[in-house]
Amino acid sequence: MTTPFPFTAVVGQDDLRLALLLNAVSPSVGGVLVRGEKGTAKSTAVRALTSLLPEVAVVPGCRFSCDPLSPDPGCPDGPHEGGGGGASRPARMVELPVGASEDRLVGALDIERALAEGVKAFEPGLLAAAHRGILYVDEVNLLHDHLVDLLLDAAAMGASYVEREGVSVRHAARFLLVGTMNPEEGELRPQLLDRFGLTVEVSASREPDERVEVVRRRLAYDDDPAAFAAQWADEEAAVRQRIVAARELLPSVRLGDGALRQIAATCAAFEVDGMRADIVMARTATALAAWAGRTDVLAEDVRQAALLALPHRRRRNPFDAPGLDEDKLDQTLEEFSGDGDPDSDPDPDGDGDGGGPGDGGQPEPDEGPAGDGAGARPEEGERAPAPGGGGEQSPVRAAEPFRTKVLSVPGIGEGAAGRRSRARTEHGRTTGAHRPRGALTKLHLAATVQAAAPHQRARGRAGRGLVVRRDDLRQAAREGREGNLVLFVVDASGSMAARQRMSAVKGAVLSLLLDAYQRRDKVGLVTFRGSAADVALPPTSSVDAAAARLESLPTGGRTPLAAGLLKAHDVLRVERLRDPARRALVVVVTDGRATGGPEPVALASRAARLFAAEGVASVVVDCESGPVRLGLAGRLAGELGGTAVTLDELRADSIAGLVKDVQRRAA
């Protein structure tokens, strides 16, 4: 077995180390989410934590780690007698693989024995193994939705329930949830995000001396792990003793009314949803005081607790990065410090200099400093195209996003679970039954009984039980939804900017990106203008990255439509090799003009027919405006074998879109 990397040997990452140690002191804090770029020792620090945790007393022979002083009365291995002697074992850290099955997480029932013998033969899963320990999920943002749902249920109830065709097993599952993720690969569902007590952002140090020390320690560990661990054994023991002391001190820590008022005021100031943030902040501040060896919670504890507990809970737009305005935090804490009246005027001189214009509030987001002539909104100064519309123009800001109508891939796929197109999945509504290919995961009870019934006399059935053999078992065929690759092909030529449409176009694409985020899609972005097309963003799960690239997209030049389509075709070809089960939806955002290169119209038509020949689902968002329309985008959609929608029809609440849908169904 490999010697774990010592926790005290991790260089830097002060916030991460503190967050993990606070959870070791007070597991009720609720776990840690670690966000950061690749190669920043996120997993190393988390795995090293287990060597610092005190041992756990368990009932001997219990597969569910029951506490001998208060055993679970519903334990499947029970009943256990309370107050008896127990055995001690090291605290466990159980890793949940991103691609784990549902049975691997919650456990598996032997359906064959349950039907034939009436026996609840249950094999515990990872939730049972993690009870009273740590459940660690690396790349937690890539976890499948059905596993996220199971984690949410277990974290909320402190128990895991396994239901299989009327056979039910329950066991306790209270664990410290620790997850690591790279934000570039996609964000986390808000419901699971809120289940993490604390969150920290980590990044690689830019200090040469610190980077040198990281490399030196890692090489020393690789050369001789045992000797390296022994070198840090004394510091590890000191930290372990400090954790034990802090745990003993924790019940004596006093959280005064002043600190509670600061906590409540801070959560209100940052507009967090619900009351979980207040509770987590209170527990974190108490753990901080115990870790420092104090029995009173100070303002500095409340401030540190806010920095750890609030960034992922504050109300923000989907594409905004987590974080706190520390100036606003300090102002709130100061306002509610001591015994002063929190409702008193923060500007006693009454001159209003500390606030925004007129009413003493905050300045408008787009307003520049007073008197410097920079008060105009950026889009007002940037939308106007250069004379002739041929040169490059500065990026314009996207219009306000809106809820879009659902765009989906026709037919039934078998891709990764998501929320866009119909697919055969492990979860969803039952549509039929078939013989299992491999292990049985979802029993179709009626089909199984129907297959076994004709053979009961031949099998010598004498009692009430049904004689079931493996050949009788039937797997339920289910239909749900899959996530797709949504590849945006965006026209950024001068014809789009010259008509002052790029802001509206970016708003529409941003709306579609938001829809892709909610439906768990991968996204890619191809842009074309001037004389060529570029892959602005290769296919990725990070919708945030696509939104950032879109925001900085410049416009201008001619319209090489054929180049954009051919570049998109190449992207799809490569992605098909990487992930053949994931179907693609190509969204072309253009007015349909083709002016770049020789014979631009003919080349664009030939490129479009490549998509039609391969059956690639496509939608053309027609950006043409004005009273006279040439219908070029509609013609392009026909050559692609797809459909065309206008910017107005793209809205979910569009009357024009509803009328068009009714007409399409009637036809």
C-alpha cells in the first residue's frame, strides 16, 4: 500500500488546509468543495486528511459502521445491543468514481433471492462504507445526475434507501462530503453546491520559491515515500493532537448574540437563499474559535467563516464566478459590531459622499468615475460600425438573456444522461423489457414473472414461493433524456454588426448557452468572419468558458459562411471519434449571407449538404432584420436538412413561435 502524502507537507493552499481542518474539528460544518485549475494538489490535500482524523469506534462485524454507544436500530446487520464494547478502526475516506453505477453507490439487492426465497440479500455500497467517515468525489461537477440525486437524498436525510420492486433496505449514511472540481469542465448543480458547507478556490503559486519547494517535496516523496512521511511525522502528530484538543474544547465555545447578529446581517447583505448559510457560518465560526484555542467567537472568526461559507451561496447569475466583495463584508461586519444600533445612519455627516449618485446608493454598474466623461455605457459607444462595415469593431455586450424554446435532436439516442433529447437510459419511464446484457440493474417484475410462470410445474414448485432462474430475469428498458453536443456556429462578420444586431445575437446565443447549462450539454463555439473561421472554444462541459469567449467576440469583415460550416464539420468529426454516443446539434447563427472567398454561395451550399448527408441535426437562427427579407437563412436551413427560427421565434414565450409550431404540427 502506498504511503499517503503528509498533510503538513502540502505547500501553500492555506484556505484549503484550514477548511479541511475545520471539518475535522467539527464534522457538522458540512464538508468542503475545492475549486481550482488542474495540477494544484487538490486531491493530494484531501487524501492526506485521513491520517489526521481520530479513530472511529464501531460494532464488531457490522458492515455499516454502527456506533457501539448508539447503534442504528434499523441497521440491516442489527439489531445491536447499545452500550456494549466496540472495536476501533481508522477513519475511512471512500472515493466515489464519476462513472460509478447506482448499485455501486447505494448497494445492490439480490433480486433473484428476494423473489424466490423472500430474503433481503443486500450488498452495501459506497454510502455504507463512508458512514461516519469521508466521501470524496473527484471531478464532482462531472457526476451523473442520477448519482447527484442519490447524494442529495442521503446528505439531507442522513440515511440511504434502496428500493427494488417493493423490496426496501435502509441504513444510516452520515458522512463528510468533500469534492474537487476544475471549473473549466463545467459548473455544479445548485442543489448539490448548497450541500457543501465550505468552498475554497485554489490556484498554483506564482512565487518561484514556493514552486521550487513544491517540486522539491514531491520529488523527495516519489524517491522514498516512507522516509518522507517519517520526516513529517512529528508535525503530523502535533496537528492531530490539536484537532483532538479543539474537538474537546468545541462544546465550551460561546457564540454570543453579537456574533450571531453579524452572521445574520452578513447573510442578508449578500442575499443568500435560505437559512443554511447562517447555520454553516455559525458552526464554522465556532470551529475556528476552538481551533484557535478560544472559548469565545470573535469578529475575525465570523469574517473568516463568511469567506469560506458564502461564496458559493450568494445569489449570482449562472455565468458569474463565486466570490465575495470583501469591502462589502468588512463594512457589514463593522456596521453590526459591538452594541451600537445597526439601523443608525452609516453617514452621520449627511453629505452623501460615501454613496452613489443622488440617493447615496451604489453607483450604476456601467457608470464611470464622476467627472471623467466615462459615464456612457460601453455598448452605446461600441455598437456603431466603422464606415463601410468592413473593418474590425470592438466587442459589444450581449443583450439580456431570455428563456428559449427547447431545441432537440430527433430520434432516440444512447448518450450520456442529460435533459435535452430522447434516449435509452438507465433512468426514466419504462417502455419495455429485454434479457439483461451483463449484470441486471433494473428489474422488470411483470416480465420476469411472466417468463417464469410457464415453468413452475416443471421446476417442481410445491410451496408459495415462485421458482425463478436467471434465464427468467428481464431488464427494464427505459427512456429518458440525454445531453448533446451543442455546437454554435456564429457569424461575426460586418453584415451582422453593420445593422447593430450583434448585441441581440449575443443575447440569443447566451440564452441558448444558459439552456445548454441547464440541460447538461457539452458546448463548442465556431466563429467566422473576414476570410476564415476559428474554433473559439473546442467542445467542453464548461458553458462558462463559452459565455466568456462569446462576450469578447469581435466583429467585422466579410462573411466566409462556407469556411464556418467546414470548420464545424471538422470539429464534429473529431468529437465523434472521442465520444461516438453523444449526438450533436449544430446551431448556426447568421443572416445567411455568404461573401467570403471564390464562389461563396456555391461553396456554402456544398458545405451545408455535408451535414444533411450525415444526418446531423441542425437549427439556423435567422438574424435577418428589417421590412425586406431575402430568406437566405431559411434556404441555408433547407440545405442543412434542419429548421430555421427567427430571433423572436427562439423565445419560449414567443407568439410567433407558438403559431409556427401549431402550423408545423397541422401540416
